[in-house]
Amino acid sequence: MEQVKTRAEIDQKYKWNLADIFESDEKWEGAFNLVKAEIPVLKQFKGTLNDKNSLKEFFIKEHNVSLISEKLYVYAKMSRDQDNGNDTYVSMCDRAYSLLMLMETETAFVTPELTKLDDETLLLWANEDVFKDNSLFLKGIVRNKKHLLSEKEERILAQTSEMANSFDTIFTMLDDVDMRFEDIQMADGTKQQLSHGRYGLLLQDKNRDIRKQAYESMYNAHINNINTLAALYSSSVKKDVFYAKVRNFESVLQGELFSGNIPLTVYSGLIEQVHNFLPQMHRYVKLRQELLGIKDGKMYDMYVPLIDVPDTNYTYDAAQELAKKALAPLGEDYVRLLERSFKENWIDVYETKGKTSGAYSWGAYGVHPYMLLNYQGRLDDVFTLVHEAGHSMHTYYSDNSLPYEKAQYRIFVAEVASTVNEVLLLKYMLKNTQDKKMKAYLLNHFIDQFRTTLFRQTMFAEFEWETHKMAENDEPLTVSVLNKIYGDLNRLYYGDGVETDKFIEAEWSRIPHFYRAFYVYQYATGFSSAVAIADMILNEGAPAVERYKNFLSSGGSDFPVELLKITGVDLSKPEPIISALKVFEKTLEEFEGMVK
């Protein structure tokens, strides 16, 4: 039976180098003790922030402590992500997070104290050069006054943060470490150990029995823990409701949209427009069934490629070269930066025992960004590489253009740069292959990107909205309730071309993003924006690239809908979503023409 490798069995060149953050665990300990000693100094500013000079001094000291605190947490968390069963880094991660919460608690006086100042003073200071790095924070105080509490209340809320964020940690430990899956019987008689990283690969296997085994093994493991997972998710939703009520928001959704100044119509409009195109989605599901030659469509049939293309396994080196060629339209500076990420150990490439599943890009200000992959050699993994590289380049451009206080971009725009890269890769491959089968394969891949990103993430968004509304109305979120909500949505989105069985009804129980309320819809809006931006880059050339890089360098310097307007995309209107859905329809028609 093929086993998942240990970290020691992976060549060093395929592992990220966290020494760029801290040279050693001992250096981390020294920084930890330094920050722990400095945090009480910040509390000494209490009662003095109505003085401009004192406020400026506070911001300087807070800046320095925050920078190191962020590095402490990033280093510990990423070290833990290498092996979630390593108690040393589990402990360091907990300690680093507790330190962040201590800082939040000890500085809880800041916002209430500044809230007491009149708006005119706050806005005057915000426009002074001495506060240029903190101008957004000061303007935010004015905007947020209705939702801010007293110093005592803010301190209490700060003390609850670690507890409130434990749901995500518990889910991660259960899902990535403790969950046990049944082995898969391969066609040659050998057994393969199922893991999160291998699951996606097995769902693309041409052998339907292998797909079925992987599907049922994955969901049986979650169904065996379904009561725990339902209690965990229900408690997480109740936590969201609690904070929304405490902050005087009418709903959790309103609270989540408020921070980024996102109109509710962006969320509701996304769902409405996707619903309008569900007949096209159903048409695609039935086409899959027809091309696979099956009458009883199952959800485990939704990921297998419809076109047989020889040699679709990509070595990691080949993936790097392909990425550089595909992203060349973004300019030489962009490609040089990409090469640095490959050569300087910014990336942790392969799946190993206990490693966090999936992929992400992350890092700390003042240090280059990092990427976590679980590379398997599929075309999907090549797309994942360029996707995470998009995040990393966005972070790099922002961090190198803006001060710490303004560099962090909001989640709403976080998926734009990553998806622009994916679209550019797909367009490059379509343009540079003469093989009709490969072209059909790529068109199918693009269609599936729409299915999994625009349609599926919108379905997730509906699920989240429904469960949170139920919790806000004190309705229980039991296993049967959650299964029914999810099952009904799956039937709505996939139609009668595929069976919504007991396994897929429980899919909500394995979605980690549900522990970050109302995050997933931004994949759909980001994808729609990216389709438009990539089209402008390829058709307009230099002017569009310049606008796009200005956007990448804008970080969190304004509200996200406004920042996207730099690129020429306005999500306050329905056109970007409709335009993307029409691209889906057009691509489906082109694909149908080739395969029929």
C-alpha cells in the first residue's frame, strides 16, 4: 500500500524556508519574550490618546509590537501546518495566538477612547501628514461609532477572541489529523491510503469504482463524526450571531459586509444572477452524463475529465516553466518575481504526513510571502500553483508599495489576482496547442472552474446565509436540518442530471471555509472580476497591465469595490457577474460543438 511520505523524505528544495522569518525556534522564543514584555507598555497610553503627540507615539510603539507579533504567529502556524501532529508547533501556535489576543485585550481601550473624540477632530488628524499611515484607522473610528462599545465591553470581547476562534482550530484538528479514511482498492489490486490531497486525484480517476470508493470513504468518515461536526458548526454560527448582535448589526451578513463597505446587493445580486443561469449549469451536468456514457449520474462523476488527453501528468519543474510562459503578459518584473518564489524556497510543494491539506499563500509583512501546496502532478495542481502565486504576487506588490497599516488587502479582492493567473494560464494553453483533444480538455477545465468557483461557491454562500438566518431566529441547526438545507441546494444547482444522495447532503460538514463566516461568496465575485481583467490584459496589453499592477499595489488603501474600479471592473453593478456567466455559456457552447 502506497503511504503518504513523511517530511524527512522530501528534498529540501521542495520545502519552504521559514528561517527567513526566524532563523530558529530559539530566535522565535527570544522574540516572543520581547513582545510579551512590550505589550504592557502599550497599556500605559491609556487615558492619553486625546493628545495628538501621545497618539502618534502610541501608533509607533504599536506598529513595532504588531510587526513582531505577526511574525511570531505566522512562523508558528506555518510550522504547525507542516505537521499538525507535531506537539511542539501546536504549542507554539497556541502561545503565539494567545499573545495576539493579549495584545488585543491590553489595547482594547484604544478604540473606545478615540470614539469619545468628536468626528471633526478625528477627520482633521486623519488628513494630517503625521498620521498618514493611520488615516484609514482614524476614519474608520468615525464610520464605526455605532458599532463600537465601551472600553470595558471592548476588553471583554477581546478576551473572548481566542475562545471564539477555536471552532476553526478544532475542525482542522478533527479533519486533518484525527479523521480516518478507508483505504482504496486500486485496479491492480493494491491499496492506497486516502488523504485530503489524494481525494481530488482519485475523483478524477477513469475507473468509476475507484471514484465511488474515494467518495464514500471521504463522506463516511465525516458521517461517522456528523453529530460532532453539526454541534461544532452550529456553535460557530451562534458565535457569529452573538458578535453581530453585540456590535449592533441587524444580521451577521450585514456585519461582515460592513467592514468592507460592500453593498448587500453584491451578495444578493450574485445569487440572483447565478440562479438565472442554472439552466445552463443543468445542461452541462447532463452533457457530462452523456459523454461519460452513464444513466445514473453521481456526484463522484462530476470531477473526472470528459476528454482523454495523453500525458497529463506535470512534473513540478514543468509546471514552473508553464507558469512563467503563461504569465508573461504581466511583464518581465512579474515573471522575475515569480522565478524568485521558485528558487528561494517560498513554496512547500508536496503532501506529507500530517501536513495541512489544500493550498494557501500567506506570510508576514517585511518577509516575502509563502505558498503551501499539496502538489500531485495533475493539471489542477498546475492551476493551483499559478493561483497561489497570484496571491503571493499581490501580497508582494502591496507590501512593497504601502506601509504596514495599509498593505493588507481585504478578503473581497483576495481571490482576484489568483484567478487572473488561472485564466491567463488557460488562455495560454488554449492558444498554444494544436491538439483538438487538448483544446476540448482545456475548455472542459474552464467550464469546471466556473462550476466549482462561480456556481458552487455561490451555493455555499446560500447555505451560509440560510443557516445564519435560522440561527438569528433561534431555530436549531441539527444534523437533519443542515443535511436538508444542503441537499435541497445541491438539487437546485445540479438539477436532476446527478443524484443528491446521503453523502453529498453531508458535504457541509467537510468545508473548512464555513468557519470563516461569509467568506466563500468572494471566490465567486473574485472569479467574475478576474475573467474580465484577464480579458482586458490580453486584448489591451500595456494599459490594462498598468491598471492591474496599480490595483495589486493598492493593498487595503481603500474599500475593495473602489479598488477594483482601478482595473475597470465595477461590482456595484450586475454586469461583471452577468458577463462572466455569459462566458460560461459561450464556453459551454464551444465545448458542445467540439464533442458532439
